[in-house]
Amino acid sequence: MSMRTEEIWKEFNQSLKKFIRSKVSDSNDIEDLMQDIFIKLHQNIGQLNDETKVKAWIFRITRNAIYDYYRKKYNSVELIEYNDDLFSTAENEKSNDNDIALCIKPMLDDLPDIYKEAIILTEFQNMTQKDLSNHLGISLSGAKSRVQRGRKMLKELLVNCCQLEFDCHGKIIDYEQNKKTKYC
């Protein structure tokens, strides 16, 4: 094998990082994954028999590392742990956004677990619906149904709580509380 780990890393690390960033939102986790992938590449470089397939080999290792990351982070049998950081908004956004975001967490808590998990993984942890189906061991159409049903339930709870006004991009620009609920 004439290719060395350092050469492979120099050639592919930027595209790997971009690929991982599209699947994982936490920058610290991205860096950890990059290190884990580099170690796996280094340890397994002897298994690469055809240098023309190096890119496919690297991305297979990367995809597997991302799947392992989600398997470790979220055991599908357990309830997903999440914290208020998921619901915080940027400092320069309106306080209305913060108020709505604070209502969402208890609404999520009231969703059935299968829909709660689907929403958190896809909407807050940036998992694709295809990755969700793999993670849960269900069909892609089953994963899509869970996400759609969870969104619908969440929207119904939010609409019952508040009158929402959206901009042309679908972003909430104003709201008025319809009635006092346990959420808002």
C-alpha cells in the first residue's frame, strides 16, 4: 500500500468535515468524530486493497462513525434527554421567539414518545428522515409518518395556545396568546 494516512487525510479532511457537518450540528461532536475517523483510517489502512476506491472507503467509515455516534447518543429504547439549549434562540432575535421556544419544550413533553423522539432527532439534532429510519430500524415511510404526525400534533398544541403571524419565509414574526394554557 503506497498511500499513507497523512496523504489521505490532507486530501479528504475538508470534504469529510463538510459531510459530517451536514449530519451533526454540535461543533465539538464534529471534531470528536473527525478524530475518531482519522484513528479508524490509520488503524485500517492496510485493509484498503484498491487505491482507486479510497474515497468510497473513507466515506463508508465516516457514515458508520456517524451512525455509531447517533446510536451512542440516543438509545431508541430510552427517552431522549434534551435540555433548554435546544430551545434557545440567537441573542439578536426577538424575545417573542424566545417565548414561543419556551412553550415548545413542554408541548414536546406531552407528545407520545415515538413522535417526541422523531421530532427531536429530525428538527433539533438535524438527523435526516432516512437516518431516522435507520436509527429506529423502521421503513423510510414509517419515519416520515412519525415526523409528520409529530409536527401535526405539535402544531395543533401551538395553535390552541397562540395566534401566530408568519413572514414570507414561514418564520414567526408575532404572536398573541389565545388563552392561558399550561404551555404559555
